[in-house]
Amino acid sequence: MAYVITDACVRDFVCVTECATSAIAPQPADEAAGTVSQVYINPDDCIDCGSCASLCAQNAIYPEADLPADKAHFAEKNRAYFQ
């Protein structure tokens, strides 16, 4: 199970720089960083450690199984970013 970032993300990139597996993108220096509305977690690279969620001051990150019903579509949005 991977973690999922939702629309509460403010792109402060704290989770990106602290991710042990670099599963969160874009990186702050990436050209795409200024064009996306949020950052995304690659479900294939996420190791379910929860570090990102514990760092997120906006509570924008959930384990996929715990996504609120109105945020469930963000699992696919995160996955789609990496395809």
C-alpha cells in the first residue's frame, strides 16, 4: 500500500526532500515544480514508511486505504503522474 497526496498539498517540498526512496515528485529543482498544483507519490516506489505524512503540516498525505471517500480519486491522480 502506498501513500497518496491530496489537494491540500501546498508544494512546500518538505516531503519531497525527506522521502527515503525519492518516490515523491517533482523535485524542487525540476522544471515541472512550478507548473503542478501539488506533488505526487509514485505508488510503485513508495515503501509505506509514513515519513512524508508525518512531515506534512497540511495533512495532505494519507495511506491509500485511509483516503476519505471524497479524496479517493487522488490515488489515481498520483499514479497517473508517473505514467
